[in-house]
Amino acid sequence: MDERWVDDALSIARVARLGTVGPDNTIRLVPVCFAIVDGWLVSAVDHKPKRTGQLRRLDDMIATGTATVLIDHYDDEDWSNLWWVRIHGRAMVHAADDPTAVTAIAALVAKYAQYRDRPPSGSVYRIAIDEIRSWRSTPTDK
């Protein structure tokens, strides 16, 4: 089956759901903005309001070294357009001034106009695309 559509889907998708597991095995899910950089999914803590500056998702990634991200598309009018991509891999957290973080922030600014005037200034996290699963309702091997 031809999976080239996955790269296109990841480049146009605007939001994903980040899943982490806490030390007490609590699963945490949050929506995130993301970009793909050199085989890693990257995201950052931005200026949008948070309940706390100590984000559990970052603590979870530091503690477990892994995370899962689900990116999907839903079309209520035409289910032949449905698809999802799930990425699982090693997770790393970087300070905003780390060279890896600077590259990630540049990719996020390029993808999201909302970041152009106010780029993310918090920690950056990246998830290696170690395992990728995908599905779409319209087969690509016609």
C-alpha cells in the first residue's frame, strides 16, 4: 500500500493530541500544535494560558522518555476523507535556548501564522517517529 499520503497529511494537519503516561499510570491527553523536523515531531510550550508553569506532560516525558501523538482528520459530510496517523517514540524535552529547540521553534513559526508575532518561548519537546501507524478510509493502492 502506498503511504506517501502520510507525509502530506502531517504537513497540512493543524492540531494533534499528545498522549503521555504519568508515574501513577494516569494517561494524559492534550491538544498540541506541531511540526515535523528531521524525523521528529516537535512542539513547544507557548503563551496560551496554562493552569501551571509545571506541565505534567513535560514531567511525564522526562520520567518515561516516551510519548504518543494522534493526528486525525474528520469530515462529517464525507467519510471517505477520514484518516488518522499515530506516532509513538522516544520523547525529549529541551530548554527554549537549546539549538535543537531553536530549530523546532523556527519550524512551528513557519507552519503557524499565530506564532509569527509571538513565537513559543517555553520548553520544546520532540518525539522521535520510532513507530508510525496510519489509516485512511480511501485506499491509496487503486
